[in-house]
Amino acid sequence: MAATGTAASTEKGRRIVGAERQTLAKDLVKRYTSGESIRALAASTGRSYGFVHRVLTESGVQLRQRGGARRRKKQQ
């Protein structure tokens, strides 16, 4: 596998701490607030859902509610 700028930060199981974690957190916050889901972020970074969720909550992000748009009952 060729080494890229993000490959080192997304090695599976490797701890991400310090400045590297802050940089990753800023990127995740920006992408999440622009509409990407936690699952999509987890898949693109190679990290778990729980890791991404934890990083977002540690960063103070207000998480969106689960699920899609709710259907309304028809007015009669």
C-alpha cells in the first residue's frame, strides 16, 4: 500500500493522540457539520463508528438525531 498523507493517521488500531488527533478532530467536525454522517466519516477514515462519535463529542459538536426525515400523517 502506498503511503499518503492520511494513510498514516488511519492505520487500523493505531492510537491517535496529541496534535494529530486535534487535526483529525477539526477535519471530522468540519465534515460532520457540513452534512456527512458519522458512518460515512468512519468508513472514509478507516476508524470505527465509536471512535468518530467520541472525537466529535469531545470536540463539543451537537450531534444530529438519528434517522431520516419523518413522514407526516395526511391531514383530512
